[in-house]
Amino acid sequence: MAKKFTRREFLKSATLVAAGGVLAACTSQATPTAAPAQQTEVPGVVNPTATPAAPQGKNLSYWFAWGATYAGQAWPAMLKLPEYSEIMGNTTLEIKSSVPEENLLTAVAGGSPPDCAGNVNYLDYMARGVVTPVDEYVAASKRIKKEDFYDANWQLGMWKGKLYGIPCTEGFVRYGTDYNKQMVTDAGLDPTKPPETWDEWLEWHKTLTVFDEAKNIKHIGLDPLDAMGESLWTTDGWLWQVSWAADDWFDPNTGKFNIANDKMLDYFDTVKKFTDIIGMDNLSGLHSVQGQGTWGGSFNTWVQAIIIEGYWHPGETVNEQPEHTPPNMATWAPVPTSRKGTKIQLAGGHTIISFKDGVNKNPEGAYLIQEFVNTKAALDVTYNTTGWLPGLKSYIETVDPSKFPGLDFYIKSAKEATEWHSPLPCPITSFVANTFVEVREKVLRDQMTGKEAAADLQKRVEDEYKAAGFTS
């Protein structure tokens, strides 16, 4: 669930940094600095001369875009764990939460980024060569083993054969459809027999969307632009890609895009059917209401009955709405009628990247914080306070899903899915996402046809890819 930023802004920042000699100086794929041999060996470390020991008396700055419960409850509790001092020594951790990506970009462009960051568009930084690989640290670690993680989660930290971060904090499966059992029942629908296809969900949507006498929204069925339907995410893939099996929208080997096709036209047409029932002005008004413009906000307030979300939704709903939690149920994400019966899923999530020019020059601490958040103690705190799960297979097997209604579907889906997808490593993902949202808005407001929008999107991303210097 990473926040979006404008790719053009990043390119402009990169140009300014390069002019000052900063980017030019940090584009080599240097390995992490080895810890001094005289440092005390940390439990779980094979060779203290090749992997960092617990930093002593050092500072570590960690920025992330998450806020709310994770920043205010999870981290204060994690800092009190004995595992923290065991791994991090007496490192002073400077956490900055709810950081807009624009602020991080400014820090990177100015040559004074934090030591590490999470919940950002990781690939954009990896592709720019401003972060430190962690291959050597992982190779020497007894705590972290690649085979313990879901492969799709592990791959999110990879760029051109180098590992820049291990799966951290929030991972696991990304797609499902959650719905309010009570609202569905009150509408005369059977919550035990949820739809499978977009066309079937559209019928539920029509039944659940109700207006008052003044034509104001009382409640709606499904907002296809909310949560995982919002746009394209480097950590979570693209709803269009997963639902329509459009895994060839970008070829990382050739740099070719395949967006202007019949699958995209069908997507535009499908989403428009949902928004036409609500009305785009009405939907914009709903999004503008305080607390309802965030992921799941309208679901939490019983305004939206259905939402396309990831595994985190059941836990977040309980933790964010403890006194009036919607009775949540979950099932497979919708697919086109031609794909009925396909059970789609995607593994994704987050990591922590370490900047080469981090203000405290503490790449060792930036790596070790990744080991700390993957300890069972830290994962337990995160799960209990936020409902988040890691991309760590052994931990998933210990989870009791009854704690959060609907989570059992997501746990089972990891074994029952018939079709798996992974986020594609496109280095201009943010630009694609923002441009996609722009042209989609025009389609939904009848300012552009789906065919025109798809062609425009295709051309603009091809031009941007070339302008960004990713083609010869």
C-alpha cells in the first residue's frame, strides 16, 4: 500500500542531483561496508568481519509512509522487546512516519536521505542506483534465509540480479473481495454465495447502491476505484493485470509495453458500468468526506458494502473500527465472465531500502533493522496491533485467522489459488500509475473513449521510458 508520486518529479530531482555529482558518485553497485573485526559477535551472525555486529552508540533514521496504528502502537511496543537490543545494540532509532514520497524524493535529491525507508516505490530508487545492496549481509546471516520467504515477496527486493532489501513488515497475498455480511443480508442477498465475475458483482452493486430522495448516496455496493482498485502499485501489482491476466503489459527484458489492447478496453468498460450507477460526481463527493477518502474508509463507516482488498483488510478493519466493526466476509477477487472459475492471487509486500548517502552513514543498522522486524516477537506485535502479516512462510503457518473475520479466506487462498501473478519490475511504475489514473478519469467522465485512453496511455509510457534513459 505505497503512496504514489509523480515520476517526472523524480526525474527532475535525479537531474539536479546528477548535476551536483551525487548520483554519479553512487551509481556503482558497491557491497556494504564490512564491520570491523574487533566488534562483538552478534548471535546468529556467521562472520562479524563480513556482516554487521550490533551497532554501538550509532544513530539510524528510518522513514516510512505508514502512520496511525503501526507508527503509534506497533513501534513503541517493538522498541521494548529484548530482541531489539540484542540485534540493534544501543542504536538510537529515529523514526519518521507518514512521510509523503515527495519529501523523501527531496531528501534524496538533496543528498541527505534517511538511512533507510519503507512503504515507498522501492523499484524507482533501485533502478536509480541510490540504494545499497544487501546480498553480502544475507549470505552471512543465520536469521535470514531466502527459502523461508515466499519467492514473489523476495523478488520485490531484487533489481538486475542484486538484492536491495528482504521482505519486511507487511507482505503476503494481495487480492480478495471483502464484503459487509449485514449490509448484504439486509439487501436480500445471500452472503454465503458471493459472486465470482465482474458481471455478477455488478448485479450486487446495483442492489446495494441506494440514494436518498435528494439523490445523495446513502450507501453503495462496490467502489472500483477504492483500495486495490485504485491504481498500479510496485508492491501489489495492478488489478487489471491480475483480473484480466495481463501479465505481458510490460516486458522487463525488452522494455516493451503492451497496454493498448482489448483487455484494457474491457477493463475501462467494466469499471465504467460500476461508476455510472453511482455517478462520478457522487463518487468524488464520497471520496472527499473526511475518513472516507482513505483505503477502506467508506467500508469502515458502512457506506460501502464491498471492497477489493488484500489480506490486511480484516485486521485493519477490526483495529481501525473496534467499536463498530463491519461484519466482514471475504472471497476471491472478481474476474471477467470469460475467466469464471479462475481463482486469482498475487504475492507482494514491502521491504526496507538503505540509501547510500544516508545521513548517519549506517548501512549496517539499516540492514539489521530488517532482521529485527522479521523476528517472531516483532511480527507478533505487528500482527496484533495492525493485522499485518509478513512474506515469511513459517510465520503464516502459526497464525490463528479467527482473530480477524475474513482472514481465513486469505490464508486458504495461498494454497487454493489456481493462478498466481507477481508485480512486474517496471522502473517507471509510478509514471504508468499516475498516467493510468489520469486517462481512466477521462473515460469515466465521458471525456475520452476507452480506445483513445488506452492508446494515449501506451504512447505516454513509451515516451517516458525512453526519456528516463532506460532504452538505448
